[in-house]
Amino acid sequence: MARWLKRDSSLGFAVQSDYTTVQTSGFNYLLAGDDVSVDVARDLQQTQLLEGSWGASSAPAVGSKHGGKIKFKIPLRSCKVAYDPTSDLISANLPPEFSLLAIALGSGSANALFNHLYGAGDVDTFSPTVIGTNTGSYTTGQFFCAASDTAGTNLVTGWIKSQSGASLTLFEATATPASDPTNVYPTSTACLTSTQPSPLTIHYVGSNAALGYVLVGCVCESASLTLGARQVPVLELSYSFTSHTRSATVGGLQIPAGYERVQPSIGVKGARLTLGGVATDGVGDLKLTYTATHSYIDSHNALQGVAECIVTSKTVKISCTVPIDSTDTLTNGSSPYETKLEQGTTVNGLCLTTGTQPGKILSIFCPAVRVSAQPKLVDKGGFLCEQLEFEAAAYAADGTSPTTVDAAPADSVFRIALA
């Protein structure tokens, strides 16, 4: 006999062919936190029948298992340990949680990642905003990374806003390195589009073969990124699912593959946060949350009475604090961010990039955000701050029609990349 110890568990996923067909192979296992939370569901119709006995209750009418939830956290990782960006394909070296993010966002036309290959000597000319290349083989809206070597000497990163021939214009100016970079390093970009996310089968298993749950039709309801200064970014994912089974055969611990952990958001590790295109100090408690609204197609013929899960809306919200300062510009008695709320003003760009060398770099980018709630006064360590809430705003400055955004990262309102 083996008891299921929560610490001795494994969590893995595989993509399903449709919402109700369970996947039985091809599972990727995650280095998730041990605080995995599973809430299995069951439709119950309570009844009061004439049982013929004083005080006896009646058995409920038992229905569908649809409507379960699972939630888990992952300290974000980058590429595989021993990944060589000069010779290895980045697509074969990405952590499984990055695939989960791409699926949740509906990245591209097929939950796809937009990958760029290594280009030795592909930097021809350099300025902080315009980079001339020798090949011009880039995708607008994609993350860009260049350096002189794999150690990150003369590292330059940014988001491609437009192209003219082989010349790339970045969304905002990069930090100027000591010398011009020479090589372009591989990147992988996921973005938010209107594409429906693929449903997943998730295995949550213990240390014995008889200890396991199979969760079917898992679709992401929310993904939050905790992005505080000094901290390693942490991803929390929450899914709904349409069916569950307790299995006596799928259990047994699985060892996840080894990946580099994303470096903490500190300057010595290359962290740079910009808001409105300007490196901004004092931003605290930064958190980004993606939320999907689910609607369901009922069917008498489906596994648990539901044939499809349709994501009917996707939103991206950002929360943070900023210190109140005597140099703040007031307009009619309103603080700078109150004024932006009143006027509906868009803030051009929130971008956090951290990492000092190819294979260990993360970047998170919203090209346009708008203040969405009244700033609140909060006490943070003894000084007063404004608690701010933003939402991703419409953006179409990459030179790509919004009707084609599902085919590429250009003009998408939220992007995340590894390099």
C-alpha cells in the first residue's frame, strides 16, 4: 500500500485532438510547485423522496463531471541546460510551460511559437533603434536578440516594430553596448490572438502506478505572471476541464527535463523595465494577468454533456504600484495617472526584459496599455504609492492590418519571448 504524498507528485500535459478525446501519450512534465490545487466537479440534483423512514435523506441524482478546475505555479525557466544557441534549434529546447502559455494565448493561427534562427555575423549596422542586417529574414512583431558571443558580450534586445528591406526598427531604443553586436541569436515569441486554445489532457500522478488522476478537456481560464523586482518571475495557470478519472495505471513519478531558470529581475542580471518607452524606477508589485472567458456547447452525445469549450473573450490586465513624488505633474488636481484615466490616454509600451546571455533571456511586452481603474493610495514600506491598474489597449503601429494578426505577432496586444 502506498499513500499519495503531495510533495511526491508529478504534473504533465498533452494536447488533445478535440475537446472530449482523451490523450494517452506524448506527455510533457512540468517543474510545478507542490501547491497544485485540483477541484473535481459533479452535477448533483438534490431530491427529497418518500423514503418511508423518519429523518432519512434521499440519494441525489448524479450527473456530469464537467466543470472541474486545476491550478498550479511554475518559476519560469528558459532554454535547456547545455543548449547551444549557435547550433541548436530553440524550438527543441524550450520549457514545456512556454508551450502552455502559447496554447493559452492562442498564439498564431495554430497555438504556434514564432522562432528565429541563429545568424552569425548578421548584424551589419547598429543604432539603439535601427539595426541593419545582412539577410532581412525577420518577422515583424518578433523579439530580437543580438550579441558578440554566447556570453552576452554587447547584448542588445528589443521588439521589432517595422522592417524596411534588411533594416529593422525596434519599438524602443535599446541600451547602447560598449561595441556593436555582431551575431543574431535565436528567439521564440508567443502572442495573444483570437485563435482558440487547444484542449489538453493533464496527468496529476503520485509515486505509485495506482495513484493518478486524468483530467480531460483542460482549457486555460487565467495565466498570471508575478514580476516583482528582485524576484524570479513566477507563472500561475488555472484551467477548467470537462471530465476526470481516477486511474490505477497512469501513476508514477516523472523527472522533468532540466532547463535554466529565468534570472531574477535585477540590474546585474540585465533586468530593464520600461513604461511609455522610458526606463522607469519605483514600479513595485508588478503583476500581469491574462483572463479568458469560457462558453460551452452542450451536447447529449458528448463525454460529459459538453461538446466544446469556446473562449469568447481574452483580456490582459497589469497591476503595480508607483511612488507619489513631489515632482509629479498635476492637472486640475489630478495625479498623472488619474489624468490618463480621465482622458483615456494610452501609455505606449510596458516592457520587462531580464537576462544577460542568449539561452537565459525573458521578455514580456504590451505595446499599448491604458489606465483602467481609479488609482488608490497604498502604504508600501512606510511611504505612499498609487496602486495602478492597466489593461492592454488596441495597437496597430507595426504596419500590419489587425485582420492578419493571427498569423504573426505583429500588432498583437501582448507578447512574451525567450532568447
